[in-house]
Amino acid sequence: MILCPVCLSEKKKHRFHVPGATVSRCLCCSHSYSHDLQSSPMEVYNEGYFKQDHENWFKYPNYPLFQKIELMITKKYNKKDISILDVGCGNGDFLKFLIKKGFNNLTGIDFSHNEHPVIKFFQGNVFEIKSLFTQKFDVIVTLATVEHVEDVRQFVSILCSLLNPGGLVCIMTLDENALIYRLTRMAKAAGISHGVNRLYDKHHLNHFSQRSLRNLIQVCGDFEILEHDGINFPVPAIDLPKSILNFLYRPMIEFFFFVTDLFKRGRFLQVISFSSCYYRAVHGKNVKKAHFSGTVDQESSIFSICSR
Ligand SMILES: [Zn+2]
């Protein structure tokens, strides 16, 4: 049975197919997710991943995002000796940025191998090697990772199990209601699938709107959401698949970033920070009943009907 990864409802509406996957929307909480994958969702995180497929993404780190998260951290902790974990740290760019800002208790985990004289790196899957951590952390950051995770409830649960009481979590992912997403879906309806196939790539299992990301956090425990905002990334960091239309796509994306930055709406990425009031363990999919503190918005009521 296929269940919504956020609210565990089986009620869903088919949206469209992309190569190797089907995308549906949950009728209870409106979260969009991919299923019926025709191959493993696991990407191969080798040199080609960093230097070919996502060459520009890693070549031009998102420093405005890094600064935004650093501000979230310093608002919570006005000191530099706090412990920070980056889950899915890639090549460690964010942690290296934090070193320049004076932080020094830094840990990263990723499928890829990293070494650094200051940063403590672990290689592997956080689902499998979390027991290797001998410490808990004041801050846990995970950037552009949650959309790749199949069991997002367990993922948040693991993050929180590694968090010191009252600690801070920052999650960045794509925003399915971003202007570019909306336009690519309109283009698909008109028969042009290029953009949708890229954004709903089979490696992206979860397609969070701002609403469904907040719902995920609410369903996983008693948390206080501190900030939730949209952000774009540097235009040079755009990686486009080889296409003769790239001369057209790149300036279009640049224009959309400009407009969404101007109006502060519909930006491509979203970043949310939350703090544990106290952590109520949610053990993956075995828990059917959701708990809501009702502190964020009325959307909680959706779950009170659907998740039981
Ligand atoms: Zn749902």
C-alpha cells in the first residue's frame, strides 16, 4: 500500500508521470510525492555527481543561504563553541563557511568521503550510522537532502534524536509552489515536459510545499517553528541538462529569480528552522495518530481528521 510520507494517508490523486516515477498528491495533507519507481532512487555520489551532473551547484555555493542559516543560529545561540552537525553535507561547503565565521565544533555526514583538519566527517547513511555519534548537537542543518529521503518522518525523528534538548534544526529543500514549479507544470499541461521531468526527477521522492514541510515537522513532535522563508540560489549555480534550448532557459530562470526576489514570493527554495519544545518520539510508520500542538496554523485540523 502506498502511503503519504507525511500524514500516512492512502488517499491520493494521480498528478503525472515522469521518467521512472509517478507523482501523486495526498488528498489529506496536499503533500506531493513520487512512487512506483522503476529503479532505485539512490543516486551515485561519485566524482561525476559533484563535477558533472551538479557541477555549477557545487562550484558556486549558496552563500546567501549560508548567511541566512548562520543568522538563524546566532539568533538562537550567541556564541561560537556550539556543536553543529550537517546531515548530507556534500563536500562540506557550509561547514567550511562556518569555520570562516568562527565556529569550530563542526561535524558532517555524507555518502561521499571528506577530510578536513577541523571538521569531523562521517561517511555513510545517517539512518544506518547514527549510533556512531558519541555526542548530541546544539544545531543540526540539512540542506537539499530531505527531498531525497523516502521515510521523511523517520528522518526528522533521527535528526531530533541527535539533538540536544532545546536545540535548533534547519532544513532547506525546494518549494513545490515556487514560480518555476508552477510554470513548468503549466508547460507540461501544454505538452512541454522538459522542466517537470527535471524538477520531479525520480531522485526527488518528496516535493514539499511550505505547507507540507510545516506539516511534516508538526507531525513529528512538539516543535516551535522559528522561521520559514523562501530563497533562491546564485544564478551561476544553475545546472541544466544538455539541451539546445539552454540559451533560452537560463535567462528565463534568471528573470524568475529576479521577480521572486523582488516580490519575496514564489522563490525556488525554502528554509525552515525549528526548536524542540520537548521531543516526542515518533517511530516511523508504526505511529498512525499524529499529535499537534496547534502553534503554527489551522492546517493542523486537516490531520486531526485524516491521520486517524
Ligand atoms: Zn498526506
